[in-house]
Amino acid sequence: MATLHVLNKAAAWTDCEPLLGPGDAVLLIEDGVYAARQPLSVDVPIRALDPDVQARGLSGQLAPNVELASFDDFVALVVSHDRVVTWSQ
């Protein structure tokens, strides 16, 4: 079952990472986008919500494997996954 993991705090990455599986995806939102500054070595797509990246002045500072996502992309990710889990700490 494909899961979209939505992280709104960077510290949540530690708990989320071991549970990522095939077909899963990660979306970093709010303060979760700070996690995208470091290399995230996982075999799932990782996206960061562009308006949150912009608001925190992180443009150009994201790891190479992190893609920017729009609000439309956010909706598409939710629709294309079987379930959504929100992580925060």
C-alpha cells in the first residue's frame, strides 16, 4: 500500500525514514522543509513544498534529490497514494 508521508517538522525525519517502503513518497511542508538541506539517502521520491521553501529562504539550498512541489502537486500526491500519514514532533 503506497503511503504519502507528510512531514511538517524536520525532526520527524528520524522516525519516518525507517518506515518508508516501495511506492511511498515524502512531502516536506512548513518547518519540515529544513530537512531537505541535508542529503536524504532513501529510495523514494522526496518533495518540498515550494511556498514553504521560499518563505524560509531556502531556495537553492536543497539536497539534489529533493524536488520542489506546488500546491497542485501536493493534491496530486494525496490522490495518487492509498493513504497519507502526517509526521510532526
